[in-house]
Amino acid sequence: MCLGVPMQVQSCEGNVAVCRTDNQYETVDLSLLGPQEQGTWVLVFLGTAREVLTEQRAEQVRKALLAVKAVMNGESDNIDHLFIDLIEQEPQLPVHLQIKN
């Protein structure tokens, strides 16, 4: 399984960027997105940026990855705080699955 990691562009030269997540830096291929401004959040899979993210979405993905890590370490008792955006929200079907009146 391949999980995307949200990373923030620190510098960019053409289709290659140095990106940061937490305190780790990585050289990222931007060929699928094109050059990005410093500070832009991107979703990175295996060294390649595949999607531009808002800061809010990057934080949601980061928290979900922390939850996955906690569960893998057997620490699943207290992960609700990582899903605050979902806890008090009713589930909703995607538009294409909703019944049209």
C-alpha cells in the first residue's frame, strides 16, 4: 500500500522541489503538477507530488496518518482527537450516490 504524505514546498527549481514534512526534507518530483510556489502544500507519493492541497486538507491528511501509525502500534484507544472534523458530523453519501427527488 502506498500512502500519500502532505509536504510543504520549501524551494522549487523547475519541476523539482525541496519539500518538508515535520522535520524531514525530501527532494520531490513536480512533473505532474508543474512548478509550485514556496509554502504550497502537496500530496507526495513515492517522491512524486500528485495533488496540490490546502493547508487545512494537509493537516487533515497528516492527522489521519498519525492515526494509522497509532493503530499500527496498538495505540488505538485514543485517536478520536485526530478526527475532530468527522466526530460530530453525520455521514453523507457522495453526490453521485444520493437519491434525486
